[in-house]
Amino acid sequence: QVQLVESGGGLVQAGGSLRLSCAASGSIFSINVMGWYRQAPGKQRVLVAAITSGHIANYADSVKGRFTISRDNAKNTVYLQMNSLKPEDTALYYCKYSDSGRGDYWGKGTLVTVSL
């Protein structure tokens, strides 16, 4: 089992920045993928960014150039630096952990609200 705890969400004005953190604990495999997804009201949950344990990252087109995902393998923690935030970035942001042979694990989410 893997437990994920997100933090860092909040209310910010458009153009501002936030940094999300997600700490994983439990049975962590050395080779894994951790990522951030978001779900806006009335919409499906979608990928924002993901990063492998080898630090290979990919991003949704909507956040490229504004968001940066990173991780600290020693701390089993993944970060999402969000800059130039827009009202359309408002959503519940979820952390996900995946590894070979087991299902995905999700955090409970952290709310990001971007005001005009």
C-alpha cells in the first residue's frame, strides 16, 4: 500500500504562483511514476504533469512553460511549481503514484483557486 498526502493548495490571484507537494509513504518501489492530475467542477480528471523516478517529465499542453514538476526520490516527494496561474487552472489537484505490477494510488486532493 502507498499513502499520498498533498499540500500547498490555496487561493491566489491570476498571474501568481503556488507550489504543491505530495509526500508518498508505505511500500514505495524504486521505479515508479508520480504525477499531478486536476479536476475542475463538472469536468473529468486530467493529467497535468508526471515524472518518472528517473526524472523524465511530461506535461499537458495547457501548462507547458508555466508549470514545472520535480521530485526528491530520497524523500519520496513530488512537487508542482505553478507560475503565471490563470483562472482556468482552478481545480482540485490530485497526486498519483504508479509502479509496475500494482494499481494506481491517489491522494485526497488539494484545492487550487485562481481569482481574477
